Amino acid sequence: MSNQAKGNLAKPLASWVKWLILVLMISILGGAIWFALDQKNNLVVVNGEKITVADAKALLGQYYLYDTTVKVDNVYYQENIAPYAALDKLLVQEATARGLKVTDEEVSTSAADTIKSLEQYFLYQAATDAKLEMDSVTLYGTDATAAAAEAARLAELLGKTGAQILDEKLTAGGITRNYFTASARTNLLTTQLYAAIKAELVYTDEEIAAFYQKHLLDKYTKKDSSHILVADEATANLIYDKLAAGENFVTLSDTYSTDTTAKANGGKIGYYGQTGLVAEYTKALFALTEVGEISKPVKTEFGWHIIRLDGNQVTPMSEAIATIKTDMVNSKTNAVLRAVVEKASIRPTSAKNAMLGMLEDK
């Protein structure tokens, strides 16, 4: 082949190569842009399944129904809600892997019940805001005919039905009624999963004993007490000094206490655990260990108390085993679910850590 022929052939080849390189560059750049956009749209990936911005916005839209300060389109809100959507996704995956199933009929019924409850709730809220007189007992009663009649009456006064009010809120939250179908399926499957896990839980004697000892004071101990309540610290200190000098508690209660109900019974309050009484009183009471021991004056929102310990009541572990197992259910169930999260492939790591945090014992 002559040099001239070679030169003529080289020109179209060179042009073709340039176009090929250009096409490849465009393809690579386009792929990179698509990948970047796809990654930006995917907030969390759970075992290959994606939690998208749309998923996060849908979950935020549900919260928006009850709290209009929730910002559905805010990136910060979306990123923070995504791990919750991811946990739901993982629980559905786990339920499916265990062979748990729900029927379309069950899903449809559950979604319809939820929508009906929301229509009723928002109708009630609108009527309350409008200060309408209504029969809430009938509205929420078991007589469907009477409830429907009361709902119709309120709708006529408001100029819109509960269904219309709900649709307005759904539109504002960026979700549709179809959202509750998907949500119902998730809820039904996760409910089955929790039930299955709880049925498999094993409680060892060592675990029960450790739980009992850990919660002996806050769950299984009650203390009987009496008190003298006065309005000011000076009077409380005077009474405390009189008690320290040996004066009679009941006599001083009759003379000084402003708690007329307790005073009528010698200052008696009765047995309480670590709930039911104001925190300052409870803290001072549980600091007393010997029957007859008296606290220094303690201030609460009601005034100044001098507290006397009248008795200790401790539930034996043998009688508490049933309640101990009940109390341990959430902790042991969460331990199982934490293992599921740990085993799963979840990106980014921050989402996985957030999911683990949701399952920590509080």
C-alpha cells in the first residue's frame, strides 16, 4: 500500500477513534452522575434494599398528621428518620426469612381500620377546636349506627366530613391513603415477629436472680410512711427538733400538719414503691432504712415534710418470677433484634449504629 493510501486511511480512523473516546467519556460521566444521584437518593441500604428519600418523606408525612412542626422536605429530618424506616425494613426481612406471612385481606382490613380511626380522630379534633358540643362517648362508642349519626351531625356543623379533613392533612403531609396499606403490612409482620421471638425466649435462674437484685428497690420494695406537712422551713425544723427530743409524732402531726387527710390518720401515707409520690418525698423515704427513723425536713411542691418510716415490704423473688419475666421481655427481645441488626449489611454505618441505639435498654 502506498504512503498516500495509508495516509488517507488513517484520517477516517483517527476521526472514528476520537468519536469513540468521546462517547465513552460521555457514558462514563453520565454513569458517574447517575450513580451520584442514585446514592444521594438512597439514605440507607439494608441487605441490598434501599431506603429512599421518598420512603423517609412518607414516614415523616405520617408524623406530620399529628405534629405540623415536622418538616417533611427538610434533609436533616429525612436523614434522622431514615434509620427508623430502615429498622422497619429489616424487621420485615427477618419476618419473611422466618416464613411469617400476612394475607391481603388482613392488610386491607388493618389499613381500613386505621383510616377509619384517623377520620374519627380528626373529626373530633376539628369539633373540639370549633368548640362544638358533641357526644364523644357516642362518637367513639360500640354502636356503629349512633356513632355514624353523631359523626354526620358534626360534619354538617363543620362543613366537612372526617374523610375530607383527613384527605386535607394527607395532602399537606405529602402522603396518600395507599401509604396505610404498606404500613399495615409492615405492622402486621413485625407484630408476628415480636410474638415469635417472645415465644422463643429462655429465662435462666441466673438472669432472673440478677434482674431481681438489680431492681429490688425500684420494683419489688414498698415502704410505709407517715409525714407531717407544714408550709415553711422554720416550722419544719422546729418540729424536727421536737421529734429528736422525744415528743410524740402523732401529737405533733395533730398540732402542725396541714395535710388534713393524713392528719386524720396520725399522719399516715401508706405503702408506696418508687412511683406514686412526688420525687423528693420518695427519695427521702427510700433513704430511710430503720423502722421509726425520721427524715430531716424535705421540700416538695406541697411544702415541707418530716417523714417517718413505718415499715418495709419486700416481695420475695419466688413470688415475683412471673412479673420479672414480663419485665424482662422487652430487654431480651431487643437483645435478639440487636443481633439481627449486627448481622445485617447496612450502609452507612451511622444508620446501623442508630438502629442499634433504638434497641438499647432505656
